[in-house]
Amino acid sequence: MWQEELKKIWNSAFALDDGVWTEFVAQWRKEKILKRNEFLDEPGKIEDTLYFVKRGAMRLYYPLEEEEICVGFAYPPS
């Protein structure tokens, strides 16, 4: 189950007791699976969601008219 995978990832950095964890994980209601070269969001949208990478890799960048500014990469478990 993806909630258990998320708990392992989260607990590697922050330990939460079971009651707090239950409230915390309730915020994630679904899993989002992206295909290769698919965008997580559209340019200009202000993101208010926290995502975790379970498999694959993700490039984070700002698209500008003349170039793309790469600000990082995300790999599992992150």
C-alpha cells in the first residue's frame, strides 16, 4: 500500500508517533502516476501540494522564453 511506502520515506527524516502519522497521511488521498515526459503541473500554477517520488526521476525547472533553468532533480525515496 502506498501509505506504508510514504511512511518509510517520511520516517527516514522525521519520526512521527502513530497518532500524528495517521492525521498526517490522511492529507494524501490518491496516488498520481506520471508517464515519461508528462508534466506534474502546468507553467504558472502555484503549487500547494507535496509530492513524493516512489519510482523513476523528476527534473525540476523554470521554463523561460529563452531557456529552462534547472533547479534540481528528485529521485526515490524523496
